[in-house]
Amino acid sequence: MSSAVIQYNSGYNGISVHTDFLGTNTANGLKCDFHGNMDLLNHSMNLTWKFDWIGTPNSKKPDFWTGTIIVKSGSQHFTRSEYEIELSDEEMVVNKAISGHPLTGVGAYFEYSLTPNYHEIEEEIRMNELFKPSEQHDAVLAIGQTKLHVSKAFLSYHSEFFKTLFSSKSTVNQLREIPIKDVAFKNFALLLSSFYPNPVFPNDKTAEKLLEMSRRFSVSSVTGIVEYHLIHNSRIPNYKLIWLADEYKMTELLEKCVQNIDSIEATKELQKSPEYAKLSNDAKVMVLDRIMQFI
């Protein structure tokens, strides 16, 4: 079952005191109607996104979506605005007002990126179908009593760990069933499901475990998709993201999170967190350099 990130970039939208409904978009079963108008009394531009799940054939409704909406000016009349949002059955409408607009009309572009999330990630993995015997599978991995039929070439392409394991020089490669030790089946299956066909995308619940597993089994692509989620869609506190970025060498995420430290209060929150003591010296230097910019 696909859990693809939903991304949309609108064209130019002329917004005035006379406009209301501006357009609609549907992607992966999620419909969005976009509304906008100018409020001359309050000198603001009022924007509304009304989302509605209409579904697709054989699709399962996500429990919730997390992501961002970005609004940009068509003619430099206002600065770029970015909003973190979460959609669920309780709230599928997003209202935003951008103030400081005495004009009767402006042009605007918007884009959104939304990640579907499921409370029970195991429901998305469908292990029996994914790892059953087939002509494409030429190896059997054993995790406890559970057997996974896999493709050596596919796993070797994605993972340096499996590239070494399946090499001609490996004695383990000659076994009928290759044991994978010291790992829970659920966690290993979560890792494989993130890059096997019809991948399950990371969310805040699974991100840290995926990072741990991708490091152990040397799957750099999984680290990359987790980093993308943490940069664009995560609600994890900034101090925790700084530690994750430092611990798992996610440079872009670390730079963004350090820049998000914009007050003495944010600095104190980081220093009081249990993650601060675990930061590398290099990360602490970055934090100190950032603090020096606003004190």
C-alpha cells in the first residue's frame, strides 16, 4: 500500500476583495480546495485550505497527515510564510491570515507537502506478501523462527551490510538460511519496508528506530528519507532533532535546527534536555556560534 508524500505547487493566484474559491487539487486520495480574499479593514490576506479524504481504489485512509504549507508572493508584496500543519478527522481545514496588506489585490503562489501517517505501522508492511517465496527471491533470512525470502541483488544494491554478507567471499552466503541476529523482526521489517516496493514512509513515531536500523545495516538511502521527513514534516522538539541530526550525521537537518535556536529561552530548553549532554563537541560549537549571533 502506497504512503507517498503528497506534494503540490499551485500556479499564480490573483487574490482580491472579490475572490473566494481559487482552485482545487487531488493527489493520492486527498482533495484540497483553496480559498483566498483580501480583508481591507484588517489589512490582511485571508487564506483557507479545505482538505477532504476521498480515497483511491484499494487505499486505506491515513490516521493523520503532517507537513507544511508555504505561501509566496507573486510580486514581492509580502515575505514568504511557512506553516507546519497536522490534518486529522477532527481538523481538516487550515486558516491563515497574512497581515500588513493595504492593497486591494495581490498575487500569491502556495505549495504544500504532506506525509500520511498510520497509528499501526505494522498494518502497512504486509510481510506475508512482501517476503514470500518467489522467482525474484534467491536467499532466505532467518530472524528467530521467522523466515524472509529476499533478493540478494536488491538488498546488496541498497545496503553495504548485505553487499558484504552476500559476497562470494562470505561463508555465511553459502548457508541455506542466513541468520540475522540481535534484532527484532518488527524493527527489521520496518527497515526493509521503507525501501522495498510500495515503501512505507517514515513518521515521527518510526524515525528514530529507522535511523538506528539504517546505521546498523548501512542503508544510507533510509537515513536520507528520514532526514527529509524530519526537515519538512516533523513535530519533534528542536532540541531532540539537534541530537538526532548530530548522532546520525544528518548535516542539513543539524544546520536547520541550529538556526531555529532564536532566543535565550530556546537555548535554555536545549541545555536542560537530556540530549544536550550527548551532543558532540562539534555540535556544541555550532550551537555556541548561533547563540553569539543574537546575544
